[in-house]
Amino acid sequence: MNRKKHAFTLLELLIVVTILGIIAATVGVQIGKAGNDARDNTIKSTLQTLRSQIELFKFHHNGQAPDLGNNDAQYWVIMLGKSNTSDIVNPVATGIYGPYLRAAPANPVNRLTTLGAAPNPNVGWVYSSTDGSIKAVSTNGTTCIAY
């Protein structure tokens, strides 16, 4: 019997490799976008939680936001501890309000938990105790991400 061996030609293999390359490039771009979307959603969620807890604090403390004072760690202490109605700076072990947060949240972009009045590379969050607004600091440390 006369049997012919069938195999792919070089041209067919090149076409398949080209198609696979196009598919891989498209999938790679989509994966990169998905990572950015996940980070953005995490920032939005964290900011929403922080803002709602600041509003709850203001409700409990006659409209006053937690006072940052001269120490950015003080803000997290008051938000992580208990307080009384008139206390917006120092935690009170026997306070009736709080804690408002379980732990100081890290900024998903630069992974810092520190607070400041203006963005810089050593700050994760920009907070204003006058109105209780909070924003995330970008990776370069010079701009804020406000959602």
C-alpha cells in the first residue's frame, strides 16, 4: 500500500505561531488592566470605609473630626481606640464610642499607613482635621488620588 505521510508545512506553523502571539499579546494587556482595576477598586473601598468611619466619629463627637494634632500616629490611635463625646484627640480606655477601625489601613498604591497634611513620598494618606477629608497618595508621592 502506498501511504503518504502528512505533516504541517512551515507556512502553516508560522501562521499558527503568529495567531498565538496575537492572542498572548491581547491577554497580557487585559491582565495588566485587571491589576490596575483591582488596585483602584481597593483604594475606592478603603477610602469609602475611612470616610464613613470619620463621619461616624463626627456624629459621636458633636460634628468634630478626629484631630491630627502634631503627630500623624495620633489619628490612628484615636480611630483605633475608644473615646468620649468631648474627646477628639486622646483615646480613653473606658470611652463609650469606638473603636472605629481595627487597624491602620495601608494605602494600596504605596503601602504606607502614615498620614500627613500634604502629599509627599513618606505619606500614605492626606488628611484634613478641619473637615475630616481623606485622600490616598499616589506612587510618586506628589499627588492625591481622590475618588
